Amino acid sequence: MDNKDIELLAPAGDMERLRMSLAYGADAVYLAGTDFGMRSFAGNFTPEEMRQAVELCHSRGVRIHVTCNTMPRNDEVARLPQWLEYLQELGVDAVILADVGVLSLLKRHAPKLKAHISTQASISNYQAATAWYELGASRVILARELSLDEIREIRAKTPPELELEAFVHGAMCVSYSGRCLLSNYMTGRDANRGACAQPCRYKYALMEEKRPGEFFPIGEDAGGTFIMNSKDMCMIDHIPELMDAGLDSLKIEGRAKSAYYAAVVTAAYRHAIDACKAGQPLDPVWREEVEKVSHRHYSTGFYFGQPGQYTSDARYIRDWQVVAVVTSCAADGTALCSLRNKFSAGDELELVGPGLRPVAFRAEELRDGEGLSCSEVRTPQMPFTLRLPCYAPPLSLLRRKAVGL
């Protein structure tokens, strides 16, 4: 296996999630401005926030990729040159795009920026990948629907200078990614604008034309069925195969997901990649970490064959809840924290943090912002202190097993 450096590319839906991805081990991040990105429900970045994001990333030696991967309409095209010029002025590392017209504008107005072709372009074969390279792309983000063998063939039959990126973790679309019209048709929310209402995960029943109001369940019981309910992708057990296939970048889906998700999943894949490069097996604790974020039932996507659908229900598995974020910490483990969800002295918690192996402990000696002893912390964002089992850097997280979520 070629033990070359491989990029871990993490999501950043807003500044908080950006900081988490950086702290927990990303080599590069991808994010969007307030226009032209495929996740309109993420927080995203204003022009000034984008400047701050670039400065922060580059100060950490982390690359920053900005998405412009919608298929722009006529009224949007005129605004693109100014935005691309601004991104070049800031010094972002690459623009993620899907439209050949956007590529043309990028080459004209921001020629110093690298062009990464989005998964929205559905690149499924070596000829398409090579064609984008000949048009000026430095990287293609492969369609999620490819198998590992197909990726190996694309790598073998494309210019070696062309970088290949692929998603390895996160939500999957029941249709070709971002191309489904169900949401637009049923709710007026456009999947290609990042506003998908996910109607593929609704509960459906059958109604016969002459029996209005009488609903017949599709499935084995009266609970209905989730006939289009896609599983989430999880490839953390297969990092050696991904690296062996010749991929240059492993991408975590999730710009619309929580800061906790960005932190925990980035850390897990960071350890998986580092273990693979060192020729070591993955420590099971990091495999367990991806089970501790909100997710649907996992599959390996299309890498080893059809992933199948999970038809029993559409609920997320949410077994863990973040209760606090560490603001600062003394060498003896006395930490100032910011509350996210209430908890009490005596509760069993886990500490996770940058460079830390997760550790369980019992919360004791809670003190409020004024230093007074308290049995419970309840108010969101309130500062409080407690003793941790070890030193924890800022942006470490406290979590507990969730009850009733």
C-alpha cells in the first residue's frame, strides 16, 4: 500500500464547527459563504467571517475549500465573479464547484484558485474525471455511488496529477446526491440549494382512489414503512482499502450537523488514518466513537456493493448528549466549562477532547460562576467549574448517556 499523505477533509457549517474540526485533527475543511453553497440550512460564513476562517485555518496549517456547488440560475451568475475574486483575495485554497460555467468564471476571475469538482457533478467514470482535468480541475470529488473497484479503475486511467476525493462518512441520498426532485415537488424546498426536506424518509401509506381517507400501510405491520430510507455511510473500518485505492482525500459529510459531530467524527478518522499510516490496527475506542454521534444505521455505502435501505423506521440513533464544553483547564484538571445541557453532581460523564482518549468519570464538586457549590447546573451557556479526571484542552467536551432521546 502506498503510505502517502492522505487528506482528512472535515465539515465546517459555521465558526463553532470550524474550530472543532481544526482542534480535532482535520487537514482541510470545507465550508460555504451565504450564497452558492449546497447547505443553505448550515450557519455558513459572511464575507468577514470567511476572512476570519481563512486566517484561522492557515495559522494552523489547514487548507480551506469553499463550496460554490449549486447549479446557478441566470440571476445568480452575474454575482459570481465578485465572490470568486473575493475568495482569491482571501487566499482560500480551492473552490468546490459543479457547473462548467462556474469553472469558466473561476479561470477568468480567480485563476490562482484550485478547482475541485463537486460530487454534484456525479463523476462516475474515468472519462468524465479526465475531461474535468483537461478543463482545468485539479481534483474531482467522486460520486457516492461508486464501488471501491470502480475507484481503483478511475485512479489507474486518469492523470496522476488529478486528485481524487471521496466521501467516507455521513448521510447519503436515496437519489443521486442533490439531484432528487421529491423535496421541490412536495414542499417547494430545493435539494440543489441545500434545503432538502428529506421526504424520502417520511412514513408512507397506500390510498386507493375510490377510498379517500382510507390508508393502507406499505409493509408488514400497521406502523407503515420507510421504503426510501437510506442508511448513513461509515468507512472507518476500511481506511487501508481506501488508501490503497489511490484516494487523495477522505471527506466527512456534515456541514449541517452539530459541532459535537464535527469534533468526534473528525477525531475518530484522524486516529484511523494515523494508525493506518503507522501500520497499526485501529484502536476499538475510536470505532466506538462514531456510534456516539447522532446517526442512522450505518453501512459501507456503495464501496462493497449496494448499501440497502433501512425500512423499519427513520429515527436517528441518539444515545449520547453533550452537556458542556471546556473553556479552560488547570493542570490538576480543575476546568471552567460552558453548559449545554443540564446535569447533576454524581452523574456519570465522559470526557473527550483534542488528543485525549475518551475517559469516563463521575461529576463531583460542581461550582457555579460565582464559585458557590451547587448540586446541579441548569442554565444553558452558564459558566461553572468541576474537577476532571485529567487536564483537558479548550474545546474538550463532556457528554453523558442520553435518556429518553
